[in-house]
Amino acid sequence: MTNPIRNFDILPALHLSAGRLVDLAAESSSDEPVLDDDTDQLAAARQAIEHGAQWLHVINVDTTFDPGAKHDWALVHQLCQLPVKVQYGGGLACAENIDKAIEAGVSRVLLTTLAITSPEIVSEAIIKHGREHFALAITAGSDGVVVGRDWEAVGGIEALTLAVQMYQLGITTLVHTRLQPDGTMSGTDLDNSSELAELSGMDVIVGGEIRDLEDVVTCYNRPGITGVLIGKALQTGKLGLGDALDETRATLAFESGMPRWKEEKLTIRARLRRSLSHAYL
């Protein structure tokens, strides 16, 4: 019996505010996102595709933190028209927004608060659109409790509990990030990410700051981790998307070819034994 071919996705992260890219590399002393006025969001997406990206992780920063902010569905539609799959999230707190995201062409909708407060809406959306169009996005504090807007705990629910509940509804992908004690989003939390994957049954995509190629390889080698998000490292040039994709795809190609190589090797051995047997007789 051959092992199933493993998937590992590297998703360039595009954070949008007021229809423009957020400069993740810039430091800011205020709560307002620093906008990147030099880079067009569609150009950034096309560049990622040219380097081999098959997915884009797109987050609306405005709607993430402000319930009254609006989604730029026209821009989302433009991104979805590109030859790439789009994973989209940020303040999708009602069935109407889910419908609009799917209509715009989003391949996978990220759910957080709605999964906690209205699982019945999530269930209805899954029935309507198909479970493959949804993923659970969890940001958890050091105590494992899910946090939402303003980094405050949402309902006191733990990440594992929420992951298991959504898995039972049919969602099999989880984007997991951890809030650091200083309020930043830097760093991965691989121990908890792997534990979530093992105990919930979900495929986990690691969010947080992937600093270099070594971080990507480390995530790849952890059980249950099926992808990473890369944002700041790409913008600063510390990590090349093409290099990261080449590294993981070469490893995947090698691993997927191993069962066939072993099978061929056994076949050659069997033929050699038969040849030697006939020669001996």
C-alpha cells in the first residue's frame, strides 16, 4: 500500500486597508496600519504568481478590527480573476458576507468570530457552498484561548475546543497563529500547531512571522503542518518565495517518488532472483 501524496502550501500574505496594501515591514507607533503606497496590490499578486504561488492569503485589515468597515468586493473579485486560489478573511461575520466572498470567486473563506458565536450559520453556509470553501482561522493567546478584535478573548473558548467543533461540521483546514505577550504577531507556535493538528484532525497552516527558509523547512518537517503564511519576510526580501517553493516542491517530489522507487527496486530484485535461479538450474 502506497502512502498518500502530501501537500504543503506556501501562501503569500496580502493585508489590505482602504483598498491598498499594508506595509508589514514598517514599524508604527499608532494603531493605524502603515500603507504601502509604492506597491499595487494586483501587481504584488501577479509577482507572487510568477514565482509559483498557487494560493494567496488575503486579509481585509479594516473589517477585521472595525465591524462597520466595508469589504472591497470589486478588488477581491479582481484578485480572484488571477490564475491563483484566494483564501480570504477579515470580519466575515454574517452569511451575507460569506455569500459575497464566494460570489467574488474566493476559494476558501476564513472564519473566526462567526465560528464561535454562530456555528449554525457556519453549518448552513457549509451545506450551501461546500465544506471545501471554508477554513477556521484561530489566533490564540499564550493560554490557548481564542482572541478576536482588539486581541481580547472571544467567549473564553479554547482553540482546540473550537477546532474540534468546526471539524465536526466538516471544516478540515485551520490557520493557526499565536498572539505574543507583547501584543505582536511575530513567531510561530509549532508545538501547539502540531498538537491542534493531531487532536482535531485538521490540516494546519501556520501563521505568524516566518523569517527565513529554515523556518519554512522546520514547519514542513512538523507533523500535521500542511502550509505556512509568509508576509513580512517577503516584503523585506529576507525570504524569496521562489526559493521556498522550490525547496518544498523538490522535497515533495522526492518523497512522493519513494514508494514507486521501492516498488521498482523490489521488482528488479525479484527478476534478478528468478534469473539466478534459472541459471543455477
